[in-house]
Amino acid sequence: MTGRPVLIGAVPLVHVQSMTMSQGYRIERIMGSRWSQATQPTVKTIAVEAVLIGPKRLLIKKALEAMALTSRALVAAAAPALAVAGIPVVSGMTVSLDMQITDLRITHSTAKRDALDVSISLQHVPRSNLSALIGEAADIALAVATATAGSAPPPNPVPRTPGPPI
């Protein structure tokens, strides 16, 4: 992914390995007919895989844990702002407001002693129509800005082959 961090709330994830967004429509058969139609949107979910490295990795881990706990159990009591707005997710792919962390998995292994692998699943839980509209407007603005901004140059079309041994 790009060098820009993915923001989950106020927590920047700099070394994101992958990000998946899932959304669609529920399809139902029309009663007494062979036709089907899209009846309502399904829930939007976002999955983020990242690596936490460096001396601040444990602080970022604690911030994600606190956000997951607040998101799940203590929304109204611990963070009144989350009861109104939810957790924003901002990346080069989407601006999604009103998200809640549904699963947070942190892995530490001997293969990566100075790093933590993080897997975060979020689900869209709209608080109000106004916040849903603001989120969609921000997502559209991101798409327009990305389309008008210059992109990286195309890859070099010259094939690379190894040279003779020196």
C-alpha cells in the first residue's frame, strides 16, 4: 500500500499490509414471480491487516484495544462522542464514518520479535442519517480528488534481464 497511514479513529497505522472493504445488496425473490430484486444494502465491513513496528508499537496496540473496548461495550459511558459519531476510518481507499470494531486480533511471534501483526475488523453502524450523508460526501470527495490528482508514472516497459556474470 502507499506510504500514507490508515487512520482508525486517531490511531495511525503506517505499515498496512492489506485493506478490504465489503458491501453490496441483499437480493430477494419477488413473491409469486421468477424475478429477483435488490431490496436493501448489506452492512459495510472493513478489514485491515497491519504490522506495528518501532518503539511506539505497544502504545498503538493499547490505543487500538481501548478503542475496541469503547466501541463494543462502553460507547455511551466512556466516550460520549462515539455515541454520536462512531469510529472514522480514513485511508486512500475510503472515508467511512460510524464504524465499530467488531474484532481485534494481535499476534506476536518469534519470527517477528520486534513487531506485532494486527488484524482489525470494523462494521458500519450508522448513528444518524446526517452522519451517513457526511460520510458518503467525504467518500465522494476522496474519489474525486484521487481521480484528478496525478498518479505514479507507469512502470518501465523495458524488460529487465540479468546481465552476464562479472
